Amino acid sequence: MQARVFLVAWFDLTTVSLAWVLAFALRHNFAMPQNFPSLLMATLPWVVLVHAIAFYRFGLYRGMWRFASLPDLRRILLAVGLAALVVPPLLFMVQRLIDVPRSVLILHPILLVLMMGGARFAYRSWKDGHLLSVSEIGKEPLLILGAGTAGADLLRALHSNRTWRVVGFLDDDQSKIGRRINEVAVLGALDGIANIAATRQVKNVVIAMPQAAATVRRRAAELASAAGLTVLTVPAMDDLLSGKLSISQLHRVSLEDLLGRDPVALDEAGLREWLQQKTVLVTGAGGSIGSELCRQIARFAPHQLIFVDQSEFALYQMAQEFSAAYVAPTQGMHYVIGDVKDAARLFEIFMQHRPQIVFHAAAYKHVPLMENTNAWQAVRNNVLGTLNAARAAIQCGASEFVLVSTDKAVNPTNVMGASKRLAERACQALQTSASTRFVAVRFGNVLGSSGSVIPLFREQIARGGPITVTHPDIIRYFMLIPEAAQLVLQAGLFASSEPTGGKIFVLDMGEPVKIVDLARDMIRLSGLDEQAIQIEFTGLRPGEKLFEELLADNESTLPTPHPKLRIAQACPAPDEKWLAALDAWLASSAREEKEVKRDLALWVEEYHPQHSQAAG
């Protein structure tokens, strides 16, 4: 390090000397006066000394030439400018400025800035591979879709990359077309990608629009895929801002990238105040939503985090993950086996740990699987399990109980949705006499959750198809798992400040997506087409709807301080007599499917079983 600093300082002071000599040479048209050697000996040591002090004072040797930038040029200008002000009066005092032309005092700092700055930026350009085109040989040509800040950052990051050679940008902003970013041109709009890629012999493109709307990224991917190009993308904006990933870490575009939504703006301070140093319990902690809730909660440093799940393997996986990721607070994390249908076990767990906040994510969620022979198990797990967890929360004095619900609870046509709606009603019934604040949070499908359609499509593509879709018109709302978990936390925070509980929060799921469009996207993203991987329509499954709703017909919503959360105004809460009758029904022996559905229709008036809803 010291040797490097010494070498750079030696170069700069040598440059000071050369610039001083060159300034005299220019002044005298390179015909030096006879007394120049003696004049040089009399003036140069003072000039070098002043500049050495100025260079040190302005920190010219703290930076690295490899990353020379405008702040480095600014320091050079300030240091040389200060020296240019000090040198004339100093030389006047030393030798009365005899034979030192005024033009030399002006030329010297100009030449010095050009020589010092030029050397630094030439070195950086050489290291970045800008000066020698031979370094570009063998690199794969690449188009960047998006000529914004992310695209410019990516271009800089890829200059030293041994794999990619950026040949141009594409952007729909007409004002950018024809302009250049670091000497790389914006070649045209996105819809011209096929012709431009063919002309430039490009096989790979990268979508550099981490902050753009999902529809924009989706269109870019569709255009590139239709042109037969491999589509890459940069990491999500959250990962870039957090430092987890750099913009040069390209990966093949995934469905999650195309369906990604705007980042959730969380009340970080409020959530930290709510969760920090609290004992928090999560049921279904090994599931898709439950596990992500645990990850999000752990960020806010709870005193204890209790993982409850009936699956030994799921809890083992969580213990392995959290012991590696959160080494310090592992003593405050407890992994507990328990079935929510076992009231005695739940009571034991709750009384031992006395959670202050409970998130109830344990549920059976797969619609067709829960529809027929498993109907009674769905009711017992989703309704009785919720009642057991809720009553245990009341008995241990928990302040908040958050029920993770579903859009399928609205006007349900299946047992799973009806059972979740009944669970919501049961919590509202308990709220009438409990100090614990109850809240339910409804949302639609989450990408990548266990049992979701995305993993199934991936497996079908890997087998060579076909992809099975139940109906050409079926649509669903989709949300990323982290977004859903974050909004569940935010809803719980809002509920904690409400004077009364029993509210149902509805998440903004954005625009619904056709399942057949998802299938086509996944085929394209796999580098295939519908001739290679066919799509087959199999008909709606038992209990399946063409579309899901987030609100029942007799409900309306009220806004909350968060733009992605609304409060559903539901019908009045049931009374204790209703609750006692529900307990008696749940305690009865195993039921046949028809009997279960008949009784469910009595408990949930919006429930109308429809086994064949397919249109045409």
C-alpha cells in the first residue's frame, strides 16, 4: 500500500515538473532561453514543494486510479488551483519572479490538470477494457432492454466482464433513441428487437428495468422470447438496495420476475415497536406463508419466536435455516411439534411460552384435495384448529391474533373456502367477549407456495408436456410470498391500534392473471414454444371457480393508511349461542361428504357448492 502511494506521488510530482518545463517551452515556442537551466533550478523546487503539500492536503492518494471518477477530478482541480494561487507570491518573495513569464503561471495549472486527470482516466479506461478492442474478442454480444439508470449501471458493471459485450440499448422512450450511454448507442424501441438482434447477431438480451411495472417487463420478455432470444434480467430492486446482489449478477428471467409487483412500503418503525422484544407464535410455521412470516418477524428482533407445526421435517428445515441465518438469537427460537386440532397440546404450548402476538397460518389449502373424501378433515383443521388456537391465545393473554385467510372464503363454492369463511366467523364470535384483538387477512394465490400451479407447470415442462390447464378462461390473483407475509404483518400492526377487533383485512392483489397465459409464459421462458409443449384443457376440478373474489356481495371496504390494505365491512358477528352450536357440530363424529357440505351451507350462507362450473 505504501509503495503504491509513493509511486503515485512520484508520478504526480514528476508531472508537475514536466508541466512546468512544457509551459516554458510553449511560452518560448520551444526555443528555450540560455538561462533556462539556472531559472529551472531556482523555481522548480518551490513549485514541486507547494504542489506536494496541496496534493496531500486534498487527499489525492486516498482513491484508486482503477476507479477514478469525477470526485477525483474535483480533488485535482482544487489542489492544482490552490497551488496556482500560492506559487506566484512565493516565487515573488524568493526571486522576485525574474524571467518567469505570466503566461507560464497560467499555462502550468492547465497543463497539469490535463496530464494528471488524463493519466488517471486513461488508466481506468485501460483496466475497463475501453482502450484495447482486442479485449472484446470472444465476448458474447448482448442487448440491454432499458436505457435508464439500471441499464447504465449494468453497462459499467459489464465492461470488465469476460462473458458479455454490450452492443446497444433498446428503449421505448423516443427521446433516448439515437443517443449514447458511455459510447453505446440506444438503437431503437423494444418492438424492433427482432430486426436489431438479427443485424447485430445477438442471441441474448437482458431486461434492466428493476423498477418498471410488471406489465412493462412482461412485454419486453414476450417480445424477446418471440424473437427467439434468451432473456436475462438483473436482480430485483430490493436485493440491489440491500446489497445482497449486484446489478451484474444476471439470471434467466423467471415468472416471478414478470409477475413481480411494486415493493411493499412497510411501517418499519411501527412494526419494530410492535414486535421487538415480544413473544410471537406462528402456527403452520413450516408452510409457505408461515415460514415467510417467521423470516419477516425475525427481522424485527422478537424476544422469542415460537414455530408450531405438525410436520417434523418442516420444523427441522426451519431450525436448520434459522440457526444458520440468525445465530445470535437462536436461544429465543423454539421449534414445537403440535397439531392445531389437539386443543390440549395447543393449550400446553401457549401456556408455556405465553405469546403476546399469534399468527395462525396452519390450514389445509388445496381445493380439489379437500373437496371430496377429505371434506370433514378440512373443516376440522381449518375451523376447529382456528378455534383451538384462538381460545389458547385468549387464555394465555395474547394481545393480537392474526388469522391468515383466503380469497376463496368469499362466496365460496368449495369446502376449503367455506371452512376458511367459517373460521373468520368463529373469530368474530370469540371477539365479542375476548380482550385479545382478532383480525383476519384475505389474499389470493402466492407464487411458489406448496401446491401452487407454478411448480406443477415446471414439472410438466421438464417432462416434455403437456401442460394441463383446467379452463381457457380461468383467472387468478397472484402475489409473491414475501409481499403477502409483509402485508399480513402490516394488517396485524393496524389491528393492534384498533380499539376493537374482529376486522377482516383485504390485500390489494392487483390485476388477475389468466392461468393459460402463465402456462404460455413459462413455455417461452423455457426456450420452447407451444408446438414443443402443448397445452391441454382438462375442465374445472371439483369446487373450482373460474375466478376468485376478495369481497362477498354484501360487503364493502374502507381504506387504511396503507394503499395495499383495505378493511372489509362484514355482517354482524355471531353470538355465543351460535358459537356453542358450532362447537357441538365440530365435536361430532366423522361425516360423509354430502353431509358435510349440507351442514356447511347452513353455517355459511354464502356457500353454494358448484361442481361443474365450466363454461362450455
